[in-house]
Amino acid sequence: MNAAQLERTLPSTWYRSSEIFKTEKERIFCREWIAVCREEEIPNPGDFLVLDVLGESILLVRNRDGQLRAFYNVCRHRGSRLCRTPEETAALRVALPGGITGGRMIVCPYHQWSYDFNGALVAAPHLTTDTGFRKQDFHLYPVGADSWGGFVFLNLTPAEAKPLAAQLEGIPGRLQRYPLAGLRIGATIRYVVAANWKIICENYNECYHCAGVHPELCAIVPSFREAGGGNLDWNRGIPHREGAYTFTLSGTTARRAFPGLDADEQVRHKGELVYPNLFLSVACDHVAAFILTPREAGMTDITCHFLFEPHEMEKADFDPSDAVDFWDLVNRQDWAICESVQNGIGSRVHTQGFYAPMEDWNLDIRRYVVERIRAFVNDPPS
């Protein structure tokens, strides 16, 4: 098979260019539903998070009715930041007035304009209707907020957003027997990976690399190294070696399988890439969830949550380390090879790569990106 017969990757510049990254931010990450956290991180009315979403500061809150609401962290008056993270406050070495007060109000530290947890302006000192001032004209800039499977998703352009369910397509159906919404975070590891977010997605979406990069993983799941990791039936799930049924070094665990799984799901592994920034790797007893936050063309933050049943977590001897340690090993192997790719494609001679037939799922990533930014870049690929 010669080069003309192999599918081509995106141009190498698309993984390195700050202009391409800027376009992706605006046309993909600011217009698609993106995963940001778990619902359990903001469980009660009055709870809130200040999130950095590709350089946009976002307030995520639970209103009095327990509903998720999100807004740009920008006062409608003069544009002051409404709330700061604890890290920002410490760096300023000053306690600013305002922010979230009593879990009931968002108060700007500059001139004390105050908003409720639905984003409505409720007070603006010394401005009254007598002067023609209309509080209803100064609602906080909205951000779409929704959830599925216990994950919180935001859409930074809510007026143009399609329903979250439409973006998820068939994923909820394929994972319907896994109790995703009821699982809880048993451990979290945060990584900083010096690679473009698309390289990380492409690596997740194929197992052609597994035999060379992941010997421990292939010892548990031999299918990952057979035939170059091709012809894997992800809908049914991938079988483990004889006697193994989960992602740990032994392939076994003391934790029970999730109740309600079918016979295949009790012994097979499933994975989903929830475009554009959530990976789900699902075993019978735990889920590894990867939330990607691109920072620049060659840098991506990854938050890896390990999710378990509360039934297991409430046990006195609960210990997630068998899964966490195994995943951390595999993750670091992946991040290292992704960083190697990022470095390699910076060569002046490498203008474009190729996909082997075993990497055909990556054609979907190529399509996804090209469809969304083609009209906004010079000389787009066909």
C-alpha cells in the first residue's frame, strides 16, 4: 500500500498553529457542548464553581431550585470580574468585596451590582427606575448548562446551541446499563500534556500503537495488539484475557460489577470519545473519565476522574489504587508518545501524516474538525 492509498491526517500546521487553535476555540469549543466537571462537584443550591474554559472565565452555579445555571464571569456594568478563584485572590494579596455572598447572590466587587443565581440583576446602587434604569436589561451573559451521566456540559454560545442529546447521538444508548449518573469520584489525577488536543484524541481513538506503547495494557487485553489493534468491536466491548475482566494490573478486583450490566459488559471493556473533549473508558466496576481542556496549540490540561459505585466507596476497606495506579501508568505512556508526536511534527520536512487502515476511527476526528473550521481558515484541506 503506497502513500497515495493511505488516508492523510490534517496538515501538520493544524496541530501547531496558534491561528488554527484560535479558530478551533471559537468555532468548536465555544459552540459545541463541552464537558467541564461532575455534578457532584456542585451538588447543592447555592454551590458554585469558577471555571477557566479556554481562557473564558465562567461561573457555574446551582440556583435555589437546584438547577444548573452558568454565566460569563463578567459584570454587565463595567466588565469587572465578578468572582475570583482562591488562587487568583491569593495572587492579588487582597480581599475584594463581592463575589458569591451567602450562597444567594453574585455581587460585583467594583460597584456592588448584584445578581441572583438565575443571572438577573436585582440591585444596582443609586440607580432607580426614576432615571429610566431597567434592571431587566442587564442580565448576566448566559452560558448554556446541561448534564448527562453525571457530567456537566457547557455551551458558550447558547443562542446557537443544539440540544445536548443531539450532540451525544448514540452514546447514552450504548452505555445505558452503566450507572454513570450515580457514580462518584474516588480519585482524580490532573495532567499537563505538551501536545495538541487533536493528537490526544487521535491517540485515544486507535490501538495501532498499543503493542509498542502499552505492554501492561496488552497483557490484560491481548486484542489490543492483535492485527494492529484493528477490527475491534467497540459496540459489544473488547474482551480481556482469560480470567481478567477489568483494567487493573491483575485484571481482577475486589469490587463488584455494576448491577444491571449484560453478560458481555461484565467481562468486556468499552470506550467512547464524546466530542470534543470527553473520553470515557468503561469497565465493569469503574469508569475512567478524561476531561480535556486545551490551553494552546501545543498544550492540553487533562483531568482524569476515576468513578466508582457509592456502594463500594462506603466500605471501610475501599481502595481505588488497583485501577488508579494501572490507569496512571497507561496514561503516562500515552501522554509521552503524544508529546513525541507534537515534537516530531514540528520538523520542517513533515507537512502531513498518514492514517493506517487500523486507525480508521480517526477519519471521524478529521471530518469533525474540518467541517467546523473549513470556512474560517486559509487553504483548508479537501
